[in-house]
Amino acid sequence: MFKKKSLEMLFESPVSDEMIKFLTDHALKVIPRQQQNYMPTPPSTPGAGAGAGASTNGSKNGVPSLMTFISRLVRYTNVYTSTLLTTVVYLNRLRALLPADAAGLPTTCHRVFLACLILSAKYHNDSSPLNKHWTRYTDGMFTLRDVNLMERQLLQLFDWDLRVESEELWQNLYALANPIRRDLEKGAQINKLRQQQQQQQKSKQVYYHQRNISACSSTATLLGSRSGSVNSLDILKEYESSPENGYSETYAQKYSLGSGVGPSMSTTTLAPSLDPRYSYM
């Protein structure tokens, strides 16, 4: 879950030092450092320009470190993040194709990375630098003939198949993409929990609203029955407060005891029958 989204976010982010270090580590694993046969660097040409000397400052045997080499390529080309990171797929493919005891020159890792980057740029972009431009981006480290040769050799090793599937990208970029996926999953869980809390709060509000409506309706019904109809408890209280020696006329008139029987019957006729003190002859 969120694999595709995490890869998209990774490719949309700018190139970082972490990405360059990640690329450097994978490029160095193609041919492990301890298996490289370092040859003595030939003496420099007398009268070489200052620019050539400046490009090797801080390097070993006149060869810049691989991380410095990659950083320069990124700065010179303004390569897309997706194009740059896809080179990891090609680096790991090449590592699987080469024999375990493969060895090379001090510049072998530089050549391997440059060739993978050129293929990634040409295959995944409608427009990409020409090989003569790539030669310039190496600060004179490689000639045009070198660049053409390394590109052709890598294509032959890959059998001209440069396709990259999404699952292959995920497996090769797991270290960079998985933290983004975890953040996306955590954010989705927080949003889900927030929605559940909002739904519960809404349900409580609806419940209390309906409860208040029901209580108001019951109160209105109760008040209406007491004010609009005769209550037996009120009649009993009125009766108990009536004179003891006889039936009160005002009592019968107040509650209209004869109104339910018919117009021909009077309250005086009904009064004795309602009075428990009335004795039949």
C-alpha cells in the first residue's frame, strides 16, 4: 500500500545528499573496492590548463572520488530525480551480470555510473544530452570515444533491454521510498481516526438532539393534558377539600360533571350518585 505514491513523491523531491550517497554506495558495490586493481596514474601533460588541475583537487591518484564525480554530474546536467535514481536499477542489473571476481581500474566505478546514467537519461526522457556533452560534464576525465564505448558495451550486456517495472523500482529504491510510505500510512491512520472521532461526535450530537426533542415533546404532552383535560387527582383533592356536610355546587360546576351525560341531566341529579356518602333508600 502507498508504494506507487511514495515513489512518485520521491521522484518529485529534489536531489539530496542522501540520494547521492545512496547512488555512490550502489555504484561501489558493482565492483567492490578491495577487488579493484589500481594502476599508477600516468604523469600529467606539461602545460596543462589550470582547469584540468582544479578538477582533481582533493582526489586520489588524480581521480576524483565517486561521490564528487556524481555530484558534479548532477550539478552540470540538472538531471531529473527520477532519471538519476533509475540508474540504481541498471547498476544492480550490471552487478548481477558481472562475475564475482570482476576487477577494474580506478575509474571503473566512474565509467559504470556514467554509462548507467546516460542510458537512463536517453531511455526515460524525450530529450537528453548528447555524448559530446556528457564528455564535457566529466571535466575531461573521459573522451568522446570513451563515452561512446562504455555506452555501447553496457547496452550489449543488457541485451538492449532497458525496461524498468514499478516493482523493480520499489525493490531497488526501498531504502529511500519506504520511509515516505511509512509517513503516508501513519498520516492515513491519523486521518481515519480523526474521521471516526468526528463521526462519533456527530452521532452523539444527533442522539442528544433527538433525546431533547423527545423530552420536550413529552413535557408538552404532559402540560397539555393537565391544562386541557380533567385530572382525577385534582378532582380527588377538590373533593377532599369540599364541605363535609354536603356536596359542593361549585365543585360540580367547576368540573362540569354533567356535561358528558347529556343536556337533559343536571348536576344536581348526578351529584348524589358521585357522592360516596349518599345512601340509597
